[in-house]
Amino acid sequence: MKIRSMANNLCSSLFGIFLLFSCNNNRIYEEHQGLEKLSWPIADTVSFDIDIASGQKTLSTLRIKYNQEYDYYNLYVRYLVRDSLGQIVDNELLDMNLFDPKTGKPLGSGYGNSFTQIDTLDLQEVSQYQKLQVQFVQYMRSNDLDGIESVGIKLEKE
């Protein structure tokens, strides 16, 4: 009986420690927008309105959730950052590999048929603004990108 009680206490303690370390207090903002029909039309812009503390240094990441219906190994995404007046303060083109070009194996994390690939956004210079709008536009030469399930952004304290 004593050994079983000690084992239960140990398991409870380990579970509590796991919960304590799995919480992330560094997250400032995180949002994901699902795409209808699991496809990203060339004319669709995915936008996020973000409020951050002025002068707060952040680590920003783009998160693309995709599946094996996607026809290419990479994805070109242009992101635009606008201040509260609508002025563009940053504009950059990203090239993200979603599949290994040689093996065709999906990159990123996931399970089953869905995977998430993460790429860093260089938003350091725009951290002086309190209100931002970050927009993502797919820059592939295809009217519809089948297999793109969602687009997300995450900002964390550095």
C-alpha cells in the first residue's frame, strides 16, 4: 500500500511539474485563420490586427498549416506590415519549404495528413508601433493553392 501511495504521489508531482513548464508566459499574440475549402486563392489576403506594447522586442513567426494535397515543395508568401495610419512600414517576400525538394517528405510538425511549417518574420523594426496590421498574400503562380489549411502568426517576448 505504501509503495502504491508513493508511486501515485510521484506521478502527481511529475504531472504538476510538466504542466508548470509547458505553460508559455512569453506569448503576446497568436491567431490562426482557416482557409475555406482548404485552398488559398491568389486574390485573398490574410490579415491580422495586432496591438503590442510600444518598444517591446518580439520574436514573430508565420505558421502555415498544410496537407499533402499541396502541389509544390515551397511556398512564396509576401507579408506587409501597416501602422495605425495604414502606411506600409515593412514589406518582404518569404520562401518557405513545405516539403523536402529531394525526398518529398513534409517538413515541419504534424500528424496524419496535416503539417505546420514555421518561419521567422523580421518584425524587429516595427516594434515601436502599438497597432499593426500584418497581411499575408500568397505569391505562387497559381490561382488557388490547394492544400493550405490555415495561416497564422505568433508574437512572443524575446
